[in-house]
Amino acid sequence: MPSSLLSNDLLLAQNVPPKAGTPGVTVDTTPATGGGSPPAGSPLGGFMPLLMMLVIFVPFFLLMSRRQKKEQAARSSLKKGDKIMSTSGLLGELVEMDDRVAKVKIAPGVTVQLLANTLSPVVEPQKASDKELKEAKAVSDKK
């Protein structure tokens, strides 16, 4: 390994030169070259990491914001008697809801309080009619 890349100044943790009187230590009396100035480069070179982070994180932020708006709209459309599901998977019927807390009936005579921002309406899958099933089966039989 070239000695110019590996000097005492780089090896010392606090960049303090050793004392001259210490036995077994040789002190380099030649001045360091380079003067500590950074190499000349493009003025935008320092901003590239910042620009790359913006390019990566801005789309994620916009997608997350859009999702939160949709969830808030679905939450605001909830009314008494709607079937709901919490983020923890608790299913029930909405009894009462304000801006922070919702009361949910999970069984006859059992009402729990949940944070309102953890609720979402239950979306039941649409059942396909018999006619649609027959058409789908006919298409698959042709293949």
C-alpha cells in the first residue's frame, strides 16, 4: 500500500501529533501537502445526494398523503349502525362516533371504545350472479 495514502495523521483518532520525547515514535517534520482544501469539482456535486433523496421521497410522500385523504373521507362517511373494522381486525357495529373516539358494539351487550382514526367501513365482496358464473365457465370451456 502506498505510504502517501496511509499517514500518521489519518491513523490518529483525534489528529493530534505524538510528543517528540516519546520513545519509539518518529515525528514527521515535513508540512502536510494539500493545505486541507477540498478538491475542485462541480458546484452541484454537494447537492446531488440531497436531490436524489428528494426524487425518492417526494413520490412516497404524495402517495401517502393521497391514501390518508381517502381513509379520512371513508371515516367521515360512517354513520350509526354501519359495520366497521378496526386496524387490529375487530369487527362491529358503530354506535357513536366523535372526532377522536368511537363506541363500537362487538357483541350483544358489549360496547368498546376505539380510536376513531383506526376504523374503516367493512366492504363486503360483491357476489357474482349465476348468469356471470355461467358465462365465465363457458369462456373457460372454449379454451
